[in-house]
Amino acid sequence: MTGVKLQILPVSVLLLTALLSGCVLLQASERGSDATPTPAMVTQWAIAATASSQYGIPDWSARRATGAPEIAACRDDARAWASARGNGAEWLELRYAVPVQAFEVRVVQSYGRGAVSRITLIDALGTATVVWEGEDTHEPCPGVLVARFLPPDHPVVVVRVDLDESRTGWWNQIDAVALVGAPWE
């Protein structure tokens, strides 16, 4: 896929970024009345989630992938989402509060990295746009898969993360997924 860049960041970098920015809108500084306004950017964490399967309820359920990251160590942790089987095709869909013109998705993985195979953006009408497909890294967890892309021309409200856990033969646990973009007006 042209223009797709995969960057893996340590979870500590993501947590620091989240602490510094939270869900606060970052705006350009005022330079005068003739300045062209820069669109506000928002980094937001999911408010709701569903999945193809889940290992348990409430532990390891899709709901565990909502909100900001909580897990700072590489370990099996019930505060993250895990699929029921850990060895096949699975998906996790996350809903966000603010529709945005998206340009980045950050998948915070806390255990068993290497299974993410596709990231799809979905608008309020259900239109889906695949923005990343490929091989996730097998680097030690925890870690963050960062997918940057050209913004689609529709407001994004859902992110779908597809996994192929047969690549790793083990569970891939997802702690949180951030959606970054400019609020849709």
C-alpha cells in the first residue's frame, strides 16, 4: 500500500504522549487576525468496543480495549482484550466519541505481538476504508503499532483491527486503540 508507514513505539512513549496531551485539543497559536487557522487535532481513546470473540467477561472482554492504556508490562493481563481461541482470524471494533478526519491509528498491544493484519476505518453510514495491511512486528511487547495514512474523505467513528493469530500461534492482547485526527465539521 503506497504511503503507509509503520512505526513501532515503546508503550512508555505512548503513555507519555497521552499524559501530555490527554484528550485535549491542540490548537495553533494566535498570530493575528490574518493568520489561517490550523484545524484542531484530537487524540482519543475508544468509548465502546465489540469483537469477533473474547476470552472472558468482564476480564479479557472487548470492553477492556476501551479507554487509555493501563498495562505497562509485557504479560498476560485481564485488563486487555483477548480473543477466545488465540489461533485464528479475529477482529476488534472500537467506537469513538468525536467523528474525525483521521490520519493515524495507534494499537497498544500488551501481550503476544505480531498478529495485527489490517486496520479499517468506518464512518457513521458504515462505509469502510482499509488504511493499513501488512505484517505486524514480533518485537517484544508491550508496544504500539502506529499506522499513518492519508485521511479518507468521510468522518471516522469506528476503527476495526483485524488479527491473524495463526501468525503467532498465541493470543494477541490489545490494551487500547487511539484514533488521531481533526474533528469533522
